[in-house]
Amino acid sequence: MDDQSGPGVPIDHSLAPQSLVHESSPHTKTISKPQPNAQAESSEELRLGPSGSNLLPEQELHPSLATFAPDIFAARAQPPSLLVFSGGTAFNGVVEDLKHFTTRVSHVLPVSDDGGSTAEIVRVLGGPAVGDIRSRCLRLSDESSEEALAVKRLLGHRLPVDAPGAKMEWYSIVEGEHELWTGVSDPYKDTIRAFLVHFHTQILRHSSERFSFQNGSIGNFFFAGARTFFRSMDAAIFTYSSISAIPKDSLVLPAVSTNDRLVLGAELRNGEIIRGQNMISHPSPAELEQSGVRNVNKALGACPPLPSPIKRVFYMSTEGTHLLQEVFPKVNPNVVKNLDQVDAIIYGMGSLYTSICPSLILRGVGEAIAAKDCPKVFLLNGTHDRETAGMAASDFVLAVCNALNRTHGEDRASRLYYLPPTYVTVFLVPEGGQIPVDIENLHSIGITRVVTVPSEVADNGSIVFNSTKLIETLGNVIASTPPALAD
């Protein structure tokens, strides 16, 4: 940044109750907000210099005086509609409170996960990964009756980790004798069992591949049964949503609507290529050994840092385990359709490169977000993970922008050149988070609305948003956009 000084960027006091707003330093360069269709003049990737912690001193943080009122959307005919890009874990903690704010939410999730029981299903049956989809559907499931709770318990159940116990319990469930069926009426039981039986039949047909039921998710098995029966992921989601009584205006959308397997790859800045989402984000000791990594601490299940920062993620050919050819799956058309209709776009917290970016790199997504005039809110993680070690807040924004612009893709003709404010208009930070909030760098790329939201410590020790305060903040962000501007 240069040394030019100015009056600073005005504080936005209209967002969250009891939240903290970053006030511009007296020496912060004033930024003129680009027009929504403003594009960068250069084809180079968006990057800053070495990132450091430029957190403002505590005395420069001021509580917002805004209050959140239930009638804040009185001028609107119905609750606001949102589209959320996220993975299947981190944003789940917000879903329960979000349902009380609005059920008009489109959840866009990747289908490239290759870990856990999803990996076993994909190994034997092929097809897209269902784990993240199932996880979000489970969180959205109805809980208003005893039967609804019984169905949710059943589809949320995992089998034991020991092979004999897992297989024995699976047979008890698929035969309809397990106690988990208690409270599930015959129509629901017959429907759910039909897809579990179909799943079991499918794995038996693949006699050359012995299926492991260890720690298997009944919900994943149901999804796989429905998907292979209908030969459609969308039909499987519709079936699960109907059985679990998910609100009709809550949509769970796979980023790619496909019945085929998808493999995610990561290109590091040193040129190295990593194949598979699990190998990128949290490889197991066994996987690390197979890939040639030595000195793995098996006792602690230690996960060594990446040898170089991630440059980009992309989809790879599924033909062979070592083929590095890039492929370009088509975005689910319902994702683009809903992007055009929502009142706000949310980039959820979670694994940046393996949960968020896989949905953003698809052709048509960047174009749709750039064309939409609405709040576009980035939720910063509270803790680093393997994918983002050493990154500051501005690096997260630039990673998202480079993904949406498809800056590093092999197809140069499809690249976009939009500037960060076209994709991100509000940046929310969990109070006390471990990721450096380099406020001056954020301002220098046009991100001027930076709000700190109260946080809490999760069971695993990580810093996460207080979900109630986060929803209130989102409410105020959306309410600050006049209804007349919403589609």
C-alpha cells in the first residue's frame, strides 16, 4: 500500500447487534467502490504482497448501536431468500438458527468428497459423493413430531467401527428389526427400507468389491439406494426431502447435477498436483504413506502441512488414479437459476478450497454472481486448517475471486476479470478468531464493510460464530438493501 492518507472509509453501524465494526485508520487509503460490473484490466491473478496481521488496536473497535427487530422485513411480502455456498460440516452449526430466520434458502454443496463412508460407496458403486448433501438434509429435517425425530435418528445413525458389529447391525436395520425403527410408521418404514434394500442389492451385484459397513452412515446408504434406483441425484434429494419433511422452500442443490463420480484436484504454487479432496484437506496416515509422505505420526494421526500454498482447485478426469487431465463439469442449472432470484448470497465458513471453491469454479457461477445486485456476504473461518495455513483475511477474499474468475483455468477464453467488490460486499469476522484480519489490505481491494460478530469456542477448541448473533447480523445486512432492489 502507498502512504497516501485520506479521510478513511466510513464506519457501517447498521449491521449487527453487539457486534464490532472495524473503523478505518486515519491513515487508511480511501477506496471508491467499483460498479457491480467493474472488471480488472489485467489478466493476472488477484494477489497482495506477503500477508501479515494488521488487526486494528482494540481501541479502534466500536460496538454497533444497531438493534435487530423481528419486523425488520415488514416491507417485504415474505422472508428473504438466501443462497449459501458451503460444505457439509462447518455451516451445519448455523442451519438450526437459520431456519427460524428464513426457510427460503438454497444450499449449494460440492459432490467431490472422497472421505468417510462416502468414499466406500463411491469405490464400490461409483457416482457422485453424497456425504455433504446428506449432512445438510439431515440438519434441515423436521423435528416437530415424535415420528419426525425417529426418522431423523434413523437416517442420522452410523454403524459401529468394528467390521463384525457393523455388518450385524446393518442386517438388523435393513431387515426392519432394529430398535431404530421404533416410532416410524409402516408407510415411512416401507419406503425407507425399499431404498436400503435396493442399496444392499447393488453392492451384492458388485461381488468383486467387498463392501465395508464400518462406521457407515444409514443416510448415505439411503441416498445411494435412491440415486441408483432413480439414476438421478436430484430425484434422490427430492425423495429424502419428502421423507424428512424438509421445508419446501429449502433447497439442497449439488453444485454439479451428475450421476458420475467427480474427482477434485489441487495445484500448489510449487507446481505439485494433489489428487482427491481428502488428500488435499485431511489425509489419513495411511493415505499419506501411500502417497509417499514419510515420518507420519500414526499415534496422533498427525497431518503435515502442505508443501506449498494452494494455487487453485479443479476437477480431474476419473479415468485412472494418476491421470492429471482437467475436466469441466457443467454447473447444476438450478444453481444459476436461484442465484438470479435470491436476496443475498452467502459464502459460508468451512474448508475454503475443498468445500467452497469447488462450487465457484464452475462456468456460469461467476457470471451469475457478478450480474446480481444484492448483498454478497463472506463468513470468515475462526481457525486455520491445512488448506489455509498462513493466509490472512484478504487472501480468503482473493482466493474466492480467483475461483469465480477462473483465473488459473486452462481455458483462457472462459476467464473473467471482475474485481473483489463485485463478488464480496460484506465481510463478517468471528470475534477473537485466529486468522489475521489485515484491514488495510481488505480496504485496498475494495472490501470496506468489515464486521466482527460475537463468537464462541466449539467442542474441538476452534473459534466459531455465535450462530444467533450471526443470523441477526445477516438479517441487518439484508434489511439494509431496499426491497425494491431485490428480484
